[in-house]
Amino acid sequence: GENVEQHPSTLSVQEGDSAVIKCTYSDSASNYFPWYKQELGKRPQLIIDIRSNVGEKKDQRIAVTLNKTAKHFSLHITETQPEDSAVYFCAASRPGSSNTGKLIFGQGTTLQVKP
Amino acid sequence: GAGVSQSPSNKVTEKGKDVELRCDPISGHTALYWYRQSLGQGLEFLIYFQGNSAPDKSGLPSDRFSAERTGGSVSTLTIQRTQQEDSAVYLCASSSSSFVGSNQPQHFGDGTRLSIL
């Protein structure tokens, strides 16, 4: 079945450094890849998403890259700040008449940014 | 309201009891999703509603789980004869998808933390 693998499960960086989280997906028909940030006890918040017709998307300190051939996509956070500390989830969704838009999530990455 | 609203925020109940969880999506959003998040885990898809289409129930873990969406807005997730393994945070999301497969961003509620004693 559809599967999304996310690595690493935990990531600790120094404030100001960059953080990279990687995900691979199994369903080659997937065409939509959102990233969510979830702070402790709070709802997942969409921070960026990318569709399969582009290879990269950037929003200030956050960027996402997509390699359709290799079926992987990555989240890049530059100039990390303590408030970036949270759990980050990647997800994938497929198109088509059989799709209901359901997201298949990775297992999450706990990012700790040390001051 | 401005966002997805879920109630109750917390629910503690005894094993074997039935529970009902409520989701009020963002106004105008036609697509509604239920997910489950177990402690320290990712989100697991449960069920999806889109307009008048038949719901996608492919993620429901057992026949003790059911959901309905009345009037195309509010949704209720019901768990019958609860078991301890049902303990989790149940999250609802909605999106403005106007047709199946349009992959519009999903916005989540705060969830209901369900604890089965």
C-alpha cells in the first residue's frame, strides 16, 4: 500500500544552522506533498506544500525540493531559530478519480533548535 | 468560525463505552477528513467526506468506528464499545476541494484527546 518514510526521527541543531528532513514515498502517482509543523499539544499547521509539476518551492527560510524520479522530497529550514523547535510531518497524496485527497503521513521528525 | 473546531477537547471514558467526537469544518469547505494520532506517532487516515459523494471509509480500523456528516457541514465520529487501543488524539481537517482529487490544503482542528481507562 501507500507508504511514506521520514528521516531522521529526531534532529538537533544549533540556532542559526540549517535543518534538512527527508521523505520518500512509494506511490508513484502521488502528486501533492505538504509539510506540517506540530508544536506540543497543538494542531498540525501547514507550513509549505509542493505539487509534482515543480521541483522546488521556497517561502522565506523554508524550502521544499521534490525528486519525482527518486520519489523523495525534502524540507530545508535555514537560519533556524528556537521557535522552529517542533515535530514536522511530511505527507503525500495522489490524484485521479480514485483519490479522495487523503494524506499519507510520515512518522514525524522532532526538531530541536538549541540556543 | 475562523478555523476547524472540534469537541470535546478531552474525553476520558471507561472501556466498553461509546463515544462521539464532533468536528465543525471551516465554513465553505466541502471536504472533511478524520485522522488519528497515537502517542508519538504520525497521523493515520480514517475517513473522508466530500459533498454528496459516498464517504471513503477505507481507513476505519474496525466496524466499531463510524462517522457521519449531516447537511454537508458538521461531522460526528462514533466509536462503539471502546477499547484501550482506541486511546489517541482524533484530528479533523477540512479543505476547499470542489472535486475529488484537487488536493487543496487541509487545515486541522485542535483534536480530541481520547483516553480509555
